[in-house]
Amino acid sequence: MTRRLLLTGSLAATTLALASCTSKNGEGVASASPSASEPAIPRTLRLAASAPPVSLDPALANDNESFRITRQIYETLISIDANTGSPIAGLAESWTESEDGLRYTFALRRGVRFHDGSDFNAAAVVANFNRWVKLPKDLQLRSSQGFMHVFHHEKDIPKLPTEAELKLKLDQGTTVTEEQKAAETQRLAELEKLKAIYAQDLFTGKSLGGSASYFAGVEATEPYVLTLKLRRRRAGLIESLTLPGMAIAAPDSLAGGPKSNPSQALLTAPSGTGPYKFVSNDEGTVNLELFADYWDKSKLSNNPNHPEVVVVSPVPSPYNRESALMAEEIDGFDMVSVDIMRTLVRNAKVVVQRDPFSVLYLGLDHRNEWLAKPEFRMAITHAVNRGRLADNLFLQGSKSAQSILPPAFGVPDPEGTLNHSSDKAKQLLADIDYKGEIIEFAYPLRVSRNYLPLPERTFAQLAEDLAAVGIRIKPRPIAWTDGYVDTVRSEEFNGMHLLGFSGGYRLEDDFISGILDAKEHEFGYTSKLLDSQALAARSLPPGEERTAAMTAILATLNTDLPLVPLVFPISALAFNPNVTYYPSSPMLNESYLDVQMTNSPALSS
């Protein structure tokens, strides 16, 4: 029996045990009622997160701890089926697509109200789009799962590379390998395909942003009918509208504030249409309560044991989260690490796993003198033992990664992928006369990510691999809340770093764009070929042609090596038995309204 089946069985057994307890003597914890003199205690879900939310404005967030909260407060036009991951009706009840893929018409849901009491309608959606379009560029860069990610609004059409730019550039006397010849031939063949695509008109109509913006405009054609226009077909557009950064905020909250961010009120008083409304944020501890006027009454009635109050507190250490669960100070926590899994199972805690839909990678900044050398990047790739990393520091079922696309997409790994070989790494370093010059290596502190549950230990194992082949590194630990992501994407840092990406919808471009849109800042890396390949692939529907295009993109990354994919992790949450069901999602689209629970142990005692 696999651990996943064992844990699923534990959850079912826990549910049966609770059902048995509540029926004893005709009453139990779930049905106990307070006396007339005591106020009713609301069902309260107390969760520990690994870090405080960075932003409660989903359009400006790029971290899952923020989206964990905003997914409860806000909703999107399109939602996600919890069982299949397919797009389903959200704030839009239905939609149609024109034959050319340039016009989408949405029939919006009626009778929906924002938390501030205002009505949801097409005008409210237009107000949000108008705000996204006008966001200052420095704010646009903060978002990784929103308007800019979906529409590439400020991007320009990339120029095609020349044949000379794609041919090998080798020092005199350097031997050309068969692998290098094959890669060159493949790049030149890709260029010929792209020339045929570029011979056509790539985009139609005037752009409100960059020349490669897919966004042509949005219009409230009727009070509850919205029309969205594109400048080029965008495969997966409907799926992309499920991203948390595409959440619809109350129009009144979009006004006021400084010119640099007119919607600054959303940071302290977020207002959406979601099942929970914001109460407070006290030093990162967020309090939510059930929205009494929530539109989906059937969802409320179908799950009478949903939480009425939610408290999410930041607890950076996985061991402190474990201790709080054991002491029943919390009902559950996210980011279960491999070293505490056995303790949780032995103590009859409920563990809920997510299927892998994220990737951990090692970033290699091309602005560094040594990392700019292809041979040095290849040596690092050979030095890293990805299989040992996945086996030692990640939950069972996590797999080593040969590309940035999780196996769920079915895109084969590129040919010529570099595997672990200390001997090859040492030879490459000798060929370029590396003498042990020090490379800075950044990693985050006081945080756990679903792609990186144990940052310090992951860094230590990678540093050990590098040291084994003679690569010397200088550790640079940076607290996550001290701007870790901003630091590794800044010009002042140009070493190696640990980071990852969690997918938001089931299309490859989510990973391609999510990781590589900021490649110039994060990896000091630019590629006309890669940008042109991504643009061409973005309009292809799922099928053989799209898979081939994605395989070619992975081959380009495999040659240029701006990053080394490391692990496709399985992440997990742990709960006390009073939580009888939790809606785990690989895409982290987890609504607390679907949680089923009895009263919290501490609150019911």
C-alpha cells in the first residue's frame, strides 16, 4: 500500500470515528448546543501558514501565502472543478468564443454582492480590467498570476534571431561535440519554422500596451454581459482567468489612494464577492468571517459543517507548526516536511497530500563572470544529484525534474538532458581553467514553500554536491519576508539562487511565462529564440503540434541553462481529527467553505 493510499484511508477512518462519536447517546461534539446563558461559539478553523501574506491585493501578489487568503475573499470570472481541474462557471455563468478566437462573451451571474454591499455586474468587471491596464510598471512586476501574466500586456513582439546568432560560438581549438552539433541543427530548424509564422500578421488592431499585448479591450455590452476582445488567439484563455490575480474587487475599493497605486485600500480593507470577508490583519495573522450575503446558498447548505471563522497565523518553522498541532493550538498547517511526516501519522493526525504541480529550480545568473560560461553551467548541472535531493528532503512520491514542466503535461524531456556525473563536472571545470573562484548562493530563511519545504537543508545538500566537484560557494541566506524574491531578481545579485513556481492552471504556458517572463531580472538571461518560440506556441491548441512546440522550448532552455530544474514536489497539509475533510488542490485553489469540521478541540472544551 502506498503512503498516499494509507493517508487517504486514515482520513476515511477518522471521518467514520467522528460520525460514531456524534451519534453516541444521541448527541456529540458536532451537535452539542450551548446553554441559553452562553453565546454560541462559531466553528473556527485555525491554520498555521509558513509566512504572512505579502499583499492582500491579488493583482499585486506573487506568493501563495497571499493567495491562500485572497482566494477566500475574492472570486474570479471562471472557477476550477475540484475533481478535474477543468474550468467551470464562477462569477460568469457561461461564455462563448468567436470562431477566430478574438472575442469572448460572458454571461455574468446575477444577485451577487460585494462585501461592501455594492452589486456585482459587468461594469464592476470593466473597472477591474481598467485598473489592471493602467497599473504602473513597477507594480506590474510584482504580479505573477494576474493580468500581465495572462495578456503579456507590456511585452513587445520579439525579434527573430539571425542564423549567425544561433550558430555555435567556440574558442579556437575547442572540439565540437555531437550533442552541440545536434543542438545547433535544431535551433536553425526552429528558426525556419518561426520565419514562416512571422511572415503573417501576428496581432490585429491597436494595442493599449506593448506590440505583443493580447488585450484589445473589454466592454459591458449589457448590465450582465461582458465582451472581452483579443489581438491574437490565446490558447487557454478561459483557464487562465481562474488565476487568483484575475480576482474581481469591489469597484469602490479601486478609487482613492496615491497616483502610484489608486487601489491602496485593498491592502488593508480588501473587498470581494468571496465566501469570507476580511476582518483584520494583525502582524500577519489574518482573521476572516463568513460573508452573510454570500450568493451561493446551495454551497452553504450542502456543507453545514463549514468554518464560520478562519484564523491564519504565520509560523515559519515546520517544527513549531508541528508542535502547535500536537498541542491542539491550531487545527491544521500547510507545508508538512518529510522529517515530521512519520510523527504525524503515528499520532493519528490527518495528512492530506496534493498531487505535484510545482517545480523547484536552481537559478543561474548569466551576469556572473563564471555563470556566463556555458561549460560552468553544464558543470553545475552535472554536479547536482537531483534524485538524492528528491529522495532525502521531499515527501515520498516527489520526483526529480529534468525540465520545468511537471509530468502532468505529457511533454517529453528534451534530448541531451545533463544527468548527475561528478567526473563530467570536474572535466568541464578543468577545461575552462576554473580555480575555485567563489560564487554567491542565495536561499530563503524562515519560510516553507510547497516547492521548498526545507530551504536550509536543501541549500546544504546542493552546496555539498557543488563542493564535491570543486565549486566554491558563499552562502547568502535571506529571510523571505525581507524581500528574498526581490533580491534574487535585482541587479545587485548575480549568483545562484533557489526558487520555484506553482502552477495555477493546466496549460504549459502558465509555467513557461510564470518562470521566464522575469528571466532578464532573475537569470540575467535574454533569448530572441525562446521569446519567439513562446509567442508562437501560445496560440496553438492542445495537441501534437503544441507538444512539439513545448518540447522545442525545453530544448532551448536545456542548451542555454538559465536554471537547473530540481524537483517536482508533493506537498501536504496536516490536521487534527476535528477537520474531517479538506479540499486539497494541486493548483492551490482551496476554498475554506468546502472544509468540513467539528468544533475546534480547544474551543469545544
